[in-house]
Amino acid sequence: MERTVTVVPEDGLHARPASQFVETANEFDADIQLGRADEDDLVPAASMLAVTGLGVGHDESVRLVAEGDDAEAALDALEDILSTPEAKQ
Amino acid sequence: MTERTLSGIGVTPLSGVGTVVWYRPDADLPEPPAPEDVDGDAELARFEDARAAAEDELEAERERTAERVGEEEAAVFDAHVQFLNDPQITDGVTDAIEGGLPAEHAVQETFSEFVEQFENMGGRMGERADDLRDVRDRLVRVLSDGERVDLSSLPEGSVVVAERLTPSDTAQLDPERVAGFVTVTGGRTSHAAIFARSLALPAIVGVGEELQSVEDGAEVVVDGESGDFVVDPSDERKEAAAAAADVDVRHESVETADGVEIEVAANIGTLADLGPAVDRGADGVGLFRTEFLFLDRESPPDEDEQYEAYVEALESFDGGRVVVRTLDIGGDKPVPYLDLPDEENPFLGERGIRRSLGPDADLFETQVRALLRAAASADGANLSVMLPLVSTVEELRAGRERFESVAADLDAEGVENELPEFGIMVETPAAAFMADQFAPHVDFFSIGTNDLAQYVMAAERGNERVSDLGDYRQPAVLRAIDATVSAAEGEDCWVGMCGEMAGDPDLTELLVGLGLDELSMSAVTVPQVKAAVAETDTADARELAERVLQADTKAEVAEILTLDQ
């Protein structure tokens, strides 16, 4: 299961949004990976190092790939984080 | 044992006696043993234990920060926990241990690889490299089992000795338990020096490499006035230091010998500075540098958080005035979430009121709302606000109009608010020249001598090559002060001074003679300045000021002041 999402938060995939993203990815029973939309390489979404290491900024697109029982729910939750302008309290 | 004296730059007129605790956060690990001597399973278990302990520490710090500072700041600890448990990290460390390294070396090696990667990527990644370094150092500290000093739980009477102390180091120090600190590097305006003054800790900086010869556990005297660091002090020396530490603090307001009241207040940056300000007998706050509420965090404080901070400051003084300076961002004060432009001359660029009326208008509005509400709180009548770096009457008018229009918004929303006493900082030559035009529009001036000296003399603050030019005893600076005070005469406008100059007890008589109504300084010198005010006779002081204003050089100013002592 795959989805392409534009990163809305000002900070991009850094700091608080990245932290929430990784935390959420770890909550689901699914193998989730992500990469830049224009590149083939994927990294594990459960790794803070890997996620921040992608260096994705505001308004750039990422590709989310998930497999497993919760794949759809996981993608929904992650898309929600990436499309929310300010990280939620 | 004979005493030995090292000398550095004393940064607080305070003395302390204590025991040396060396703080070496970046000390090298000892050479690892040969791989065949490393018990891999035991090291893996040590790593797992350390990881659990580090996570507990981080959770506790997260809670403490959320409570004391705010949810936003606490979020950084979430990121630290995630790095700590990152599969790439744990796999890397496990591999390194299986390759024959002890746990701490494996941690050091694995993290350092990622730190380097992130650093090479530059930009925002550099900040992540700092986070990774923090997590690495924490793990290594836990693994070295207390061999590294934990600054937050030092024994009472510790004198911290270090190469340098960073803002995160000083934030951990408990001023109640630390008898002082001494560093190899640093100058009078370094972070550590400012920190020492605001918390009233005896401190010496810039001692040099000789400091390395002082051993852990040595008994020492820190004389923050002379800059003498005495190792193995004699009994007489210790008694003298203890006596000097016992300053005469006046909690009541102070008058000159002939009965003129002079307000002596403290400069504060954060709420942690309030305790020392009250303890040292400050009448109130003469400069609340609110930008410190906005620094070192990932997003700005909201209206309620600011309101609470202003109210807490007001409640700390029994009827004392609290002068809040609105945001002074830009220049030398970077803020991560604001995306400040790179300017060729940041001190001459978009900073202070220029940003509040420009790109930071939203931040300013939030601050104004919080201030107007605080002015309607129980002690709100004591609140004063002032705008930083004003250089034109239009800026003053625009700033004032913002307060009035936001007050009208609050009225419409049914939110209680009051317009506080309103003033400006005089820190540009433009403001000093135009002071007679500004005076009818304001309730007070506060002369910011650090910036005023920098701009009048065209001598950058903190640039040691021009520090003699940027000295506040330069005749041109004194004339700018005199022009400001004179312009306010006859208007309903009091004049205060905040900045290093106000806290120099050798200049108190001169400042009273120049006609200042209020002096605001780092908490530490409040008792000395109050004592100097009490000894001053205003007629003599005016005569002194007249003579000083005729001086043609800084040397002559200094000479007149010395002869007068």
C-alpha cells in the first residue's frame, strides 16, 4: 500500500513533526517506510535518525509505503500528521 | 600547605569558599581493552541497562521541563528518547560490541558516525547533530557510572571548575548548592559571566591553562571581585572571604543623604532571576528582557504563558515597579523558529521595535495582549512597558497605537485589561538627540547604556579591539545621557538607566548628579549601588556631574571620578 503526501508543517520533517511521525509509525502493526517522492530509496519510518536524515522540508512530497495488518490505518494517521500545519499539542 | 593564587577576570563582586569539582564533559574515554578481553554479553547487558536508565532520566527531565518551562520545550526530550531507541543506533552499538568494544566505546563510535553524517548535511541537520551529541554524552555518562560529574546534583559548597560552561551546563547548576565557578576561557561578557551576575554567584573566567593544574577536591577561595582564585587558602583568607560574602542587603527603598529617593532595580531575563533580585534587595525590575522567554525553544510562548510570567514578576515585589521591555529580537539574539535574515550588520539591521512593527507583528500582538491583561491583574498598577531601539517618533506612535488598538480588541472581547505606564528605551543617538520630542509622548525613558555606547561611539559591543572606545565613560556617551535627562526635565517623564553602567557603584554619584531617577542592574550589584546612593549628596553630585561633562577625554573623566572617591 502506497501513498504520496505533501509535507505541510513549517519545520518540514524535523523537530516536533518528525518526532510525532516516528512515534506514530511505531504504534502500528505495520512495516512502514518512506522516501522522497522523486527518489526510489526508502528508509524505515520507525527510525528518527532515518526520518530526519531525509531532510524533507516544508512543501516537499514524500512517498509512504506500508505493509501489514494496520497498513491503511497507519497511512491515514501519518498522512494526518504530515498535512497538519502546526504540530498538535 | 601554602596557598597559591591564580588570576583571571572576576565577574561578580562576590567571594565564595568551597571545594573544587572538575567538570569535563568532553573528557576522552580511556583506551579500550583488547577485543578478546571484552565480555560481549556483559557489555550488551550494560548497554541495555544504560539505555533504560537514560530513558528514565529523559522522561524525568521531560516532566520537569513541561512543568517549569512548557510543553513545547519538553518536546525536545521526546526526540532524544527516539534517538536513544533508534534501531539504527541500537543495531550499530550491538554490532560494535560484538566486534569487541566495551559498551561506552561502542556508543561513542556509533553516535559519532551519525553526528558526522548530520553535520556534513549542514543547516537544520546541524541541530540534530547537537541532539545526537547530547544523547551520546548522556549514555556515556551513565555507562561511566558517575565518573562524570552531574551538574544538577553537586554536593553543597562545590566550586565548579571547567574549560567553559555552556548555556545548558549553567541551566543545570543549582545556585543554592554551588559556591562559585571558575573557567579556563571566557570574558566579562561571556554567557557564563552574565549567568553568574544574574544568579549572584562568585565567579572568575579566563584564568587560562594554568587552571588545569588545580586538582579535584582542592579547597579554594573564589574572589569574583579581584579575579583571584586561591588554592589551599589560609584560615585568614577563608575568614576574609566569608566576611566579604556577608554583604549588607537593604530591602527598603533608598534615599540620598539629603533625602532624594532613587529607585534601585534589577535587570532580569527569565523568572529564575527573580529570586536573586528579591534577595539582593532590588526595589523592582527596571528591565525585563522578554526575548529570553522566546530563546532556546522551538516555538514562541503563547499569550497565557507570557501573562503568567509578567504576573509572577509583578507579584515578586511588594509594590515595586516592573518595567517590561517588549521583544528585542535580532542583532545578536538569534531565534531558531523565526528565520531571521542574514544581515551584513545585524546591530544596524532589523531588530527591536523594527521587527515588532514589521515581520514580527503577530508575535508583538500576542505580547501586547499578555501585557495589557497583566496590567489589569492584582499588582498590575506597577507594570510599565517600554519599546526597544526606538529611533523615530513614528515608531513610538505606531507602537503606542498598537497598545491602544489591541486594548480596544480586548474590550470588545470583554477581556479585562489596562494600559500600563508607557516608555521607550533611549539607546540610539537618534533617540538622545530627539529626546525633547519624545518626552511629551511617554511616561518615562530608560537609557540602555550598552547599546547607547556602542552606537554613539560606533564601537561594536563585545569586540575587544574597540572596547576602550565603547566604554560608557567616554565623554560623548555621558553627553548623550545628559541630553536625554535634560530633555525630560519639566515634562512628566521620569528617567532611568539600565545596562552595565547603572550597576557600577563607582559611578552612582555621577548618575545621581546627572539626574537619573532610577538605576537598574544585574541583581548582584544592587546592595553596593544602594549603599552608594545613601552616601551621595545631590548638590555635590550635581557639581561632580558638571565637572565631568566638561572633560575632553575618557582619561580625564576617570581622573575626576577617582579624585572624587
